Amino acid sequence: MPVSPSPRLRQALTIFPRLRTVFLVAISLIIYLLVFRRSSSAPFTTSTSSSITSTTSPSHLLFGISSSARTWPRRRNYLRAWWRPGITRGLVFLDSLLPTSPDDDRSLPSLRLSANTSRFPYSFNGGQRSAIRGARVAKEIFDAFDGKFEYGDVRWIVIGDDDTVFFLENLAGTLAKYDWEELYYVGSLSESAEQNGIHSFDMAFGGGGFAISYPLAKILSRVMDSCLMRYGHLFGSDARVFACSAELGVGLTREPGFHQVDLRGDLFGFLSTHPLQPLVSLHHIDFVNPLFPGKNHSESLIHLSKATNIDPERILQQTVCYDRNNFRTVSVSWGFSVQVFEGNKLLTDLMASQKTFRPWKRGRNSTSGIYMFNTREFPRDPCKRPAIFFLERLFPFMNSIVSIYGRDVSGNCPGIPISTRRLQQITVNSEKYYLKIGKVRRRHCCDVVDSFNDNTVMNINIRRCEDGELIAMQRQ
Ligand SMILES: *[C@@H]1O[C@H](CO)[C@@H](O)[C@H](O)[C@H]1NC(C)=O
Ligand SMILES: *[C@@H]1O[C@H](CO)[C@@H](O)[C@H](O)[C@H]1NC(C)=O
Ligand SMILES: *[C@@H]1O[C@H](CO)[C@@H](O)[C@H](O)[C@H]1NC(C)=O
């Protein structure tokens, strides 16, 4: 930020050298406050007093990834979207070993052959014995690293599938809220009420990933095989870990940022209405459409990660504002999409997910279309849909971040007002999101700043809401 004093001030500065010093000190202080206070937003601190240092970062996590020789060659591309060689630690567990090329080994975690599980019972009709192997990942990953690190070096064991995508800063930040020296089992349910009904309303669904604090992982590694003998009738690996934790008296701590994604088809409506908590994971990448139009599955994940890398805590966070001049409502899902609705839409209506997706279970069942979150219809008629924009590119600018969203042409409708028909691009300005541990997240506000170039570009500014500010078209 260039600061050039006016000629008169410059004159004063030469006359009063002391004033000059004061001026320079003041400027330095302002620059320090603007630049360093903002950029030092990364560390997450634990709220409780821990005997070890107080920040939980991605390097404190140890990952156990369940995979198989059949799925690994394709799905390892999903790991590439989030795995950070040299920072993240962990192993991928396979049912049989593959020939690997040396350059794979550097960018991805090492592969490990799971132990033989033929001595454990499995009796779920139509299920797969690999569930036992999957449950043992929680034990085998702990055993593999136990004694190889200092106490406090690994604070959480994180278990996921090979099609689970983790958002590392948000995962670490979410876990940092909890004292890792206590017994914790952190994750989330399925989005499908039916799946929760079938499997459990108390269990962390494994595909969304879950985290076990170090002391719980240590105990589980000792007792897991005993539990596996008693729970042969359960379907999945996650149900086995849940049962074993339950026998130890440890219940699930639910964090809504973990996503099992028991959904199919187009996730647009789901991803445009993320809860206020940070995005921690996505799963079932193969079972849903690519997240962005015109990109394949892995390209989409890499595209999303560009936004996540710049502002992890803001990714998918929904902000709603009103274009009062043109009588429109704008909903931003930061780093992913922007929607422009004609007329005045109430915030709580826009917080419900448009059903662009399908239920997980195929076939008619009264419960299969009941979700664990609020939904509303996504009109079949493209003229009744909002104008939709997807993330094109983004970059840091001064102390803020500019993200640019381009018009999705697929749902265009000739009948909509000319001001919206012309709109080709939305530019969103925001500051890096930073919330101190222990502070409550509050939805941000935004303003439609202006429109450029014959209404082809709309500029939006995201900011903290004022005290008592209401997110509504008319605020009287
Ligand atoms: C696992 O162990 C059983 C019995 O000990 C043995 O019959 C089987 O061949 C082993 N499986 C593998 C894949 O090594
Ligand atoms: C996705 O696109 C990339 C290149 O843009 C390509 O390398 C990759 O093979 C594609 N993946 C699939 C599954 O088609
Ligand atoms: C519907 O769901 C219930 C409960 O999961 C299940 O027992 C039943 O078989 C399902 N019916 C159909 C037709 O799929």
C-alpha cells in the first residue's frame, strides 16, 4: 500500500524531524496491524490447557485410509486433491498389494497390506467381510506408528475411505476445539434418515471420515479384536468401531462438517447451503456428478481446492444479500457458486437445500427421500430456477480475496428480466475468514455493491454483519 504524504505534510516533516519519526512509526504500526494481524490467522489453539503446545495442525493428525487393490488405482487421484506430502502422515490399507511406481510413493501415503481377518465372524446377509478389515484400520494404523512418535506429536487418528476428501485446515480446526487428551470420537451421521435408521443414529458414518483422540485410539487398538468377535452381525466397519467405542462408554461428538454424502446425482443444492460449521470432508465422489460443470471428478476437486487453499474456513459458507435496485436476491456459497433469484427471498427459505440430488437408495421407499437437513424443490422449469454462477477463478488482492463466478449457461431462460439475462459474471470480495477457538460462528452479511458493463458484471462484498443487522430485503 503506497503512502505518499501530501506536499504540505512533506514540508512539515522536513521542518519537524520528530514529527517525521512519529509519522513513520504510525504508518509502520498501521501496516503491521493490517498485514500481520490478518495473515497470522492460521493457528488453531486448543481451548483447554494441554500439557503439550497449544496448536492442533494437520501435522498432528495420523490418517488410516481404507482402500482395496480394485479401487486404489482410480481413487488415489482423489487423495492427490488433499494429501500433503511431508505434512500429512498415514497409511493406505489394501487387501492385496499392487505393483507401484516410485513417483506415486512420493506424492501419496505408503501402502500397507491389511492383516488377515479370517478368524473373525461376519454374518450380515449380503454384506462384505472387508468391513472387518476396515474396522481394524483404526487399530493397525495406531500400532504401525506407536512408539515412532513423541507423546503429543499425534493427537488424533483420522479414519477415512479412499473416496473421502478431507479439508485439512478445517479438520484440524474442528478437532482443535476438543481436548485430545480426553476420550473423543468425532464425526457425523448420514444425510439419509433411512441410512441412519438402518445403521444407527449414534454412529459416525465411516465414509465421511471420523477422528479418534490419541488416548481412545490407544485403548481401541488393544480391545478392537475382542469387539470384532461380538459384532459379526453388523454391516460395516464404522458400525464395528462405533460398537467398540460404545462398549468403552464413549459416545459420538457430532460435527456437521463431516459429510458421508449418502446422496446421488447433482450435489449443487447440497453444497450451496452448507451449515455454518466449516467443511471438513466430502465422500462418495464416484456416486455423484462432478462438482463443477465441464470438469471431471478429479478436476472438480482440484478446482474446489484452489478456493480451499486460499480461505479454508470460508469454503461453501452461505451468505445472502439483496439487490434492492433490481429487486433480486443473491445467495453466495463461497468458493463454489452464486445464485441470483428474482424478487425477495427470505433467508430461511434459501437455507433449505434445493433437491438437485437423488436419494442414496434406489427404488421407492417411503423413507428413502427423507433427509437429515431441510430441503425444497428444485424447479424442473429452467425459467423458475435462479441464475446460477460457478467459481471460475480467485486470487488474493490487498487484504482481501477476489473470487469470480461465471454464468452457467445450461439453465438459461429467455423470459427472465433483462438485468439478470445480461449478467455474465459475479465478482465477490471477502476477507480471509478467521474465527478464534471458543468464539461462536455467525453468518456473514454481504452487499450488492454495483453493476458494471451494462449489467454484465455484479460486484458483491462479503463482510461481518453489523450489530443487530438483519439479513432481509426490507429491514424496517
Ligand atoms: C488367512 O488365514 C487363514 C487361516 O489362518 C488362511 O487359511 C488363509 O489362507 C489366510 N489368508 C491369506 C490371504 O493369507
Ligand atoms: C480428468 O481430466 C484430466 C485432465 O484434465 C485427466 O488427466 C484425467 O484422466 C481425467 N479423469 C477422468 C476420470 O476422466
Ligand atoms: C424400505 O426400507 C425398510 C427399512 O430400511 C426396509 O426394511 C424395506 O425393505 C425397504 N423397502 C423397499 C421396498 O425397499
